[in-house]
Amino acid sequence: MGGGIWRRVRQWFVHELAVDLGTANTLIYGRGRGLLVREPSVVAINKYTGALVAAGSEALAMLGREPRDVVVRYPMRDGAVADEHLTALMLGAFLERAGVQGFGQRVHILVGVPSSATDVERMALQEIAQRAGADRVHLVEEGLAVALGLELPQRNGCAHMIVDIGGGTTGVSIVSAYGLIAARALGVAGNEMTDAILEYLQQERGLLVGRQVAEEVKLELASALPFVVAGRKRVGGKSTLTGELEEVEVTAEEVARAIERPIRIIVNAVRAVIEMAPPDVAADIHQFGIVLTGGGSLVRHLDARLREELRLPVARAERPLEAVLLGMARLLERPELRERFRTNSPSPAWAETTLSEDAAPSPVIPISAWTQERPRRRHAMRG
């Protein structure tokens, strides 16, 4: 009974939180309290004073409709911190929304970190969490967190592959019961698909639309298998020729063609990681297959596309948007796992570099083979 009383007293004075600080969304879990915050990773700032006007859904609602003294920004970009000050303001607002601030209270945070993050970026993330109000900060590799959330490492001692397609990056991780074996990152993910739709509508249909509209088109019509799905959507925007308001009908087939390039890059990047893996690891992956997580994995038929091209079992996580947070929640609820799965384990020599569509050719598989074409200049309409 004494231990139970102490745990209740500790929960009153010490808030233990897990934070998934993503490019598109931020989720916060409280030990013994469950999911506390699920908000878009967006802030609205007064352009003259720098003061925080809004964060999360309220800030996102202003995007494209900002008052003249307000700017809306995404503090995270491509899975990393783009603006430390704005990220600290945003995280502080979310912590306050989670109800963890009060007299005499301490805040201990687990923060997910992409495998591609440098030592400088990891230190910056810790400082941001402290500036936002955390007293103690620990970093957790996102790929390992996903595996823990799915309980993959506990099933056997074999290697398992996780492909986490977020907003800014696609992380490819290989884990086992002994920890993180390897982790690679690719700067192509959900945002690249949205950009491709924006570019297609402008260049092929002569229509300028907002980013939120392109995101809705992606969610409703996007497919990783062209010509497999049917569907259409009326989309409104401004004509590139006349500047007048215009509405066009976009088909699922068009959207599939628009996002084909980022889909192909992701598929070939996963193939490259498998080909570079040691024989025993590759054999495990061929046996157990791949698990997809992240918002980008929700694109229809992406699992079928990977299954068809790689000839491997591919499954989507039951809760792909919360996969990282679920793993960190397990670490919160079971502190003995934190020491077992250390976050800063070095990767083996075969998995040191970051995957990039613009990288120099690999001795195993040319990076140019991932795209089959020269990279096109991205249409810059990001807010």
C-alpha cells in the first residue's frame, strides 16, 4: 500500500511525458493519464513583436488567411527543428495545454528523435524541451520506439524492419531484441507528395491552390498503384492564366501519377537498405517482412506496392499515426526498458550515411536508380 501511495504522490508532483514532435503533428502522452495532446505542429506569430498568437489547430486554421500582422510557421521541417525559438514556444504551449504546469511540479520528458538527427540537432532538441519547461529530458530513437510499441523486439531475437513515413522524412529502421541494429533516413515523405500535387495542379491544370486543399486531395484520392483506384474531387483555386477563381475536377488517376515519383523514391530506398544489409539481417527481413507506420503510410495501396515490388510481406501498423508515441509510452510505463534500449547506440558501418535522392551513387545501388530521372525543382508554395 505504501508503494501505491508513493506512486500517486509522485504523479502529483512529477509529470512524466512522452512527446512525439513531428513535422506535421505533435502528440503528448502522460504516464498514467493517456494521450493528452494531439495537435498540428504549427504556430502563429505576431510578425512585429514575435509573440505567440496561437499554436496547433487554431494556428493551422489561419494558414492562407493570416491577418496582416500574423505569420503562420511550421517550426519543424523534414523531421528536424527548423526554428528553435518557435519550436520551444510551440512545445511550451502544448505542455500548458496538457495541464502539467503548476507550483512545485516537475516535468520529465521522453522525446522521439529521428535516426538521421546529428549530435548538434539532438542537443538542440534537449535544450528546446528544457526551455519549454522540462526539468529532465531523454531522447528515444523513433524507429526503436515504433518497434517497442508494436512489441516486435520481444517476439524473438531476429531483426525486424520498420518503415516510418512521416511528414518530412521516411525513416527505415532495423531492430531486434538487443536494440537498434541500423537506421537510415530519406528526405522524401508525405510533404513531398503534397508538393507534387501542388505542382501538378499548377503545371498541368493551371490551378493555384492552398496547401490545405492539396492535402485534402492527397487524403481522399492518392494511391500508390496508378490506374487501380477510381474517384474524383472538385477543387477550387485561382487560374494561373487569368488570376480568376476557378474550379476543376481532379481524378484519382491524375493524383496517382502526380505522386508516383516520391512513391518510387521511397520504394527504391527501402530496397537499397535491404540490399546493403548483412546476410542474416536480410534473411530475417525476408522472413518477417516490413511494418509501415506514419501518416504517409495511409496512402492507399502503398503496402501492396511495396509487397509487389520487393516480394516481401508488408503490413501497416494498426495505429500508424501513434506508433512512435505508443513505444515511448511503453518506456514510460516500464522504466526498466529505458536502460535496456539505449538511444545513442552507434549504427554499423554499412548503415552510417543518410539516404538521399541527391546523394552520391552508392557502391551497392546507384542513387540515380531510385528516381530514374533528374530531380526536378520543387514548386515552392510552402507557407
